[in-house]
Amino acid sequence: MKTGILATTCALLATASFAATTDAIDTDGDGVVSFVEMSAAYPDLTEDIFNAVDTNGDGVVDAEELAAGEQGGLVPAKSG
């Protein structure tokens, strides 16, 4: 039980951290990150990598997708 609570707490803290990362690169404040915004933060980003991070294919990256991309090594983790 304690392990599950600890895991949930850690996951929530990680999500909050990644949301802060998204907020830092979301220059137009719409809550998601476009290719242009993301490539400004990650100069080596290619469209293929962006598309791999954009797992739902909607053309933008949200906090969850960015978190997964960072955790999966597609993009380097940025500090808030």
C-alpha cells in the first residue's frame, strides 16, 4: 500500500515538473507546444522526432507527451 502511494506521489511530482517544462517553452501560452516552439528550445529537434513525441498526431505536444519524450530519451530533459 505504501509503495503504491509513494509511486503515485512520485508520478504526480514528475508530471508537475514536466508541465513546468512545457510552460517554459510554450511561448504563446496556449497550453501546448508547436514544432516552432519546441525547436527553439531544442535546436537539434527534427520533424521526425517531434512527430514521434506527438503521439496522438494532433500537430502539437502537450505536457504528457513531452514528459514521455523526455523519459524515453527522444528529447533531453530541460530544467524548469
